[in-house]
Amino acid sequence: MRAVGYRDNVLEDITLPVPEPGEHDLLVRIEAVSVNPVDVKVRRNGSGVLGFDAAGVVVEVGAAVTLFKPGDQVWYAGSIARPGTNAQFHVVDERIVGPKPASLDFAEAAALPLTALTAWETLFDRLRLTPDSTGSILVLGAAGGVGSILVQLARQLTNLEVIGTASRPESRQYVLDRGAHRVVDHHGDLRRALPDGVDYVFSPHSAGMIETFADIVHPYGEIVAIDEPDGLDLLPLKSKSIAWHWELMFTRALYDPASQAQHDILSQVAALVDKGVLHTTLTRRIEGIDAAGLREAHAIVEAGSAVGKTVVVSRPE
């Protein structure tokens, strides 16, 4: 099969054997993949096949599979411990896979799994929010991949005031269109922009922000971060008893492989998409799951100013 490998920080076209599914695995024909910051981070170290977000069609199932059958259309975010989705075929554990939303094409679907899982786990696992939860949440980088779905989930499934950060006019409008109650300048003074403070913060960019968080988050408030800046000092949060949570979407696949929680989350998200409650965050589509197409997508993510998600789709055979 065709695949895209990486070595020494370079993406290249390669040929590999079609993988064999294990007991709980699906063999999926990949129709579309999206690129996330984690792809860029992993690419800079080691070698292998990249790719996490994917949408495709099941072509074979393992002996213990119960959730899917050949021909099913699926979407998922994969595992950081296994070869990636930048290939014609991919094996993935059925328990972290969901049914693709019927109302989306493969590209529209591939934009969502990793970010939707991250956003869902942030809101409902880390922060333990419910439909009755009130207060306010600040979503940093709200026009980005995770932010743009987290804004939708928070607005539709809680009673929180949703405040996003963005800087350019087009990204500000994009965040408002996703459902944010208001948008503040991503590069401005958050203390001045939020004089009444907030109860919760979602942070994909925490370096240099702890003092600001200590000022704007209410006593007993909570912060969820997905990045890992060097030398992070959380002590300024102590006087207000502000809780700090880490969110890593890959934790379940790494440490709780028997869990079907991500299958259930993706199934719920698919149902919400098909009801028109949630919307794809696809903003750019590139043709060709090959080295050239993926280099282009990686460059867009590395630029750090993308709105929504970039997806790479397979060419017709």
C-alpha cells in the first residue's frame, strides 16, 4: 500500500505491506485525514508513519470486533502508540472508533475526531460540566481546531457564557459564528478585557500566561491545558485554590485500552452533527494523501494562524 513516512523531519512517499488487524482492530480504507499540531510535533522526532484524525471505510475486522462490520463508514483520532493514518489502509482498535456522521462527507468528518474528543473530555471529564452548569469559560485560540469545536460544545450543551479569543477580523467572526457569546483580542490585555473574571479557562497556549490566569480566574476556578511548556510554575494559582487539569486525548488508548468511552463520545458527536447541533470545522481541503499534500497541510498548521482545520483527501483510484 502507499503511505507517507517521516524521517529526519521530512515527509516522503513510501510503500508498506497492508497491515493485519488484531483481535479488536478494524482495517480501514482511509478516505481523508486532517493534520493537527501533534502531527508536526511528532514529525520532528524519530521516524514512522504519521496521522491521527481519519475518516474511511471498514474493509476487514478482527476476530473479537463487535461494534463494526465491513462496509461501515467510520471516523476516529487513533493512538499515538501505533502507526498513523497517512496511508491507504490503517488498523485501529474499534473501541476508539465511532460511526461517521451520515450528513458529512469524508473530508468534513476527518476534521473533527481529535479536536472533538479533546474538547468533550475537557468539558465533561476534566471540568465535569453538565447541561445545567453556569458561569463563564474563556477559550484561548478559539478559532483553532480544538477551540472551534469546544466553543460549539460549550454553547450547545451547557449554560456557560462562552468567551473566545481571536485577533484577526476573519477569525473573530468565525468564533462568533461557532456560537461564542463574545470574542476578546487574543493578543490584548485579558485583565482589562475581562474585568469580571471567568470561572473556567481552556488553554492550548499556557507559556507566560499563569500570572494572567491567576488574576482573571475566580477563586476555586479551573483551568484545562493541552500544551506542555517548559518550566511551568503554577504556584501563582494557589492563593485562589485554582485547579489545573491536563487533557491528553491519547490517554485512554495508552492506559485504558478496554474503555469504549471514546467510541461513545464519537457516537454522540456524530448524532449531534447529524441533528445540525454541531458543525464541521473544515476550512481547507487538499487533494492527495501523499507527501506533497501532507507537506502543504503541515506548513499551514506550522504557520500557527489557521482558522478551523485543514484536511487532506485521497484521490479517486
